[in-house]
Amino acid sequence: MLDINFEFRKGIFFVRLIGDLTKDTYGLVSEKLEKLILENKFKYIVVNTDRIKRIDFTGLNFINQIYFLIKESESNLIICDKTKILTPIFSEYIPNIVSELEVL
């Protein structure tokens, strides 16, 4: 199961992924998230992966999809990853932080 917590604070759109980000779960939230991003044209979007319990290749591709969607809308994506599991995968093109407070 995958839950997503959305919050817009101080001009930053926070997306907190909670649970399993796998091929069986990402489709439930991807359309909703894409619609929110395209309609609102946020300047900064932080994807918090701290509470992901399990992620597979499809889940990693989901984060890539978000990146390319945001790039098209001229926004900036930041990954919040205190576990530093995803940092080596995306660090070349997506900035990483350890705490959401760093972005404020």
C-alpha cells in the first residue's frame, strides 16, 4: 500500500511517500500527482522518501517521471532522503537533502 501526504508551505510543494512504492501501487497516485503539478506549476517540489518501506525498479522510474514532468513545467525537484539509499541513484541530476527543514 502507498499513501501520499501533500502539503504546500512557504511556496514549496511537499510530497511525502509512505509505504511501498512498487509497480502495484504507484499507479494509484501517479495521475493525481501529475495533475496537481501541471495545474499548479509549483516552483519547488520536495519528494520525501523517508517513510518508503519498499521500492522496486518501477518505483524508481516513478521518481524519474516526476523529475521529467517537473523539468517540463520549469520547476525544481529536490529529494529528501535521510536514509541516503536513493541519493547515489539520483544525485547527478536531482539535489538531495536529509531533512525538509534544509529547504526552508
